[in-house]
Amino acid sequence: MTPQPAHPPIRGLIEGFYGPPWTWETRTTMLRRCADLGFTHYVYAPKDDPFHRDRWREPYAGTDVDHFGALVADAPVQVGFAVSPGLSMRYDEPDDRRDLLAKITQMTQVGVRLVCVCLDDIEPRPGLGADHASLVRWLRHELDDDVELVLVPTDYTSTSPNEYLEALAAVPADVPIAWTGPQVVCDEITADDAARRATVAGARKPLLWDNYPVNDALMADQLFLGASRGRSPALVDACAGWLANPGVQAVASLPALASIAALLDGDDVDDGWWAEVERLDVAVLAAGCVGAAPNDLVHRLAGASTGDRRRAALDEARHWFTLASTCTTSGLGDDVEPWAAQLRAEADVALVAIRCLRRLWASDTGTPDIDGATSQGLALTVLWPPVRRSAVTVLGPRLSFRPTFSQSATGTWRWHADGMTSGANALDALCHLALAELAAAGG
């Protein structure tokens, strides 16, 4: 086979979530902004596009191919195409290989020069690694030399040797193999993790598929508007490339993506994040969705033991929750309105709790206003329960899950306890504090 040309590192985003795919207009807008941030690649891989996964054998309609061609022609980044045949692929069946190549050829004929074969999220079995390696070797031979090929394997978390990964050593050395880190969703991914993955996956650096800020499936209640955390600068050089999996709500992914772009450029992730938050004018909504800042305000309230400190903490909390009670989606679009509406509703209840505490702690006469505080406390008993039943999460999780799964030596999934977060909601903590103080005061 003719030696393959060297390709620049893949640094961009992969639309690889479960849920409604983005529109073509959204992709165009996102790719322009992501290019401004410094990304160089985009990969089309939405799991819920039926022609990407369930109906992979069927060609795209002509209008869809035209859309791909227009995106390739107009995008300021390299556009990649992914197909996910693993649910029903018969690896040694010539007709299936022909159908797969025909599907890919639809895209390479309109200018796609990056192709991902996604063989993830399928049932493991003995011999699967050898089948995948054989398929990738064949595809590499069939594709033009200037088309870069990427494999997303079935085992995309492991950092220890196993039969499947050992078989992938037969994948051509110029084909990057994707890896999500040691779990599907990771709080931390280190350069040492990447080095261990490289050792067990054909002695090649992994292509990081970073599942942040994606919010599909188990995470659909959350909107990840915070900066990327737990990824050190050393991880960039330890990987063959970096693809961030964005959220279902496209524009809401931009602050997190900006932080990742800053990391890839060797800049401060918080500076990159904050610049995008300011551009979109979503500082309050971002803080409300992340939850750390309002929780800190409530912790300061709970820890204040003197009158002056209590009044200062009350003023600070009242100021923030007043802003939150009128927050808008601003530049993020209507698809994040459920989170903005929930933040407004919870902030309104928080202000009732603050008024209760103010009557107990900050009376002008120095004597607690028990009757006034009791009135606010009774209002909390009516207003607080309904907002706790929302389908979306703000101010920190009451009970939220993330797929912090890893794969065993046989490819089966292993659950990790850090995938569940509970009891971390600022409003709940504030209401508990107000009602406990009211009870202690004799209300």
C-alpha cells in the first residue's frame, strides 16, 4: 500500500451524542465560531441520525449529500464524516463491505477527507477485535491516500491489556484509535492515563474523544456551561488529537468548547471560558447551571456567626439571586430556556428564604422578627416543593447521574459511584437553613 500522507493533529469537535441532531444551519454557525476559537476539525456522528447507525447500509438522499457538500465547501474547518455500522455489520460479508464503502464514497465524492468508522456501543464478543482490525485494514486500502481514517473502537475506555485491544495492534499505524479516557465521562484524564492506553492499543497515542460538555442520555437534565476541568496541558501532547463531544444544545456548548480550545493552544482555560461567557452575556445563567457559586454563597451564609457577617452574607446572596430571578438565555438560544426558567423559579424561592433569614438575623431593632420570619417560612413550605420536581437541574444537583462507566477485560460495563451526585443543590441548602433557623428561634 502506498504510504499515507502525514495529517495535522485532529483538534475539534465531534457531534456524537444521542438525541436530536443539530440542523445544518446550526452546524454552519457552530463551525464558524469554533474556527474562530482555534479548532481545526469537525466530525459528523450523531447517533440518532438513522442513516448514521441503524440504517447505515442505506445511502443518504441527494439533498442530504448536497448539505454535506455545502458544509465541506463553506466550513472554515475540516469536515469529517462518521458511519456506525456495528449494530448489524457482517464483517466478512462482501455485500456489507461494499455497502459501507458506498456510504463513505458518497461523502468523499463531495470533498470529505476525514472518515470515522464508529464501532462503539455494541455488544462485545470473542474475536470482535480481529474483525474490526480486518475491516479497518481493508478500508484503509480502499480509500484514497489523502483520506484520513479514524477508528472508534468498541472498547474505548480501557487502559489495561485485553483480547480486543491486543487485536487492534493490526490496525494500520496511521489510523488513530479513539479513547474517551478511563471512563465514558471523566472528571480527570491524565497524561499517564493516555500513556497506558497507548501501550495497550497498538503502541500509538490515543485520539481523545472527550465527553464534555455533552449532556445526552443520563445527563439530559444538566447543561454544562462550565469550563473544562481535570485535563492538564500535558494531556495534549500525550494524545494524537482531541475531539470534544458537545451538548445537544449547540450554542450552549461554546463556553466549554472555548475552554478546551484554550487548553489546546496552551492558554488558560478559565480565560478562554470567561471570554465566551462574556461574549454570549450568560454569566448568571452559567453560574446557575454550574452551581458552585450559588452553593458557595449559601455556605457562607451558614457559616456566618456574627451580625455583621450575617448581614454581609445576606446582602451578597440577595444580590446574586435577584440577578438570577431575571436571567435570560441571551445569546444561547431558545433551546436552553428550560434551564433559564428553572433558575428564575428557584431564585424566586431563594429570595423568600433570604427574607426569612433577614427577619431573624438583620432586624433594625436587634430583635428577631419572629412573626415576619414565620410568614416567609410558611411561604417556603408552599413554594419550595414544586420547584424541586423539575426535569432540568440548576443550582447544583439534587439527584443527577453521569455515565462514569468503564469497561472490563471482557468489554462489559462497570459502574463507578461518582456517577451519582445528590444533595448538592444550593436552594435546598438555603431553605433547610432558613427553616432550621426559624425553628431554633421559636417560629
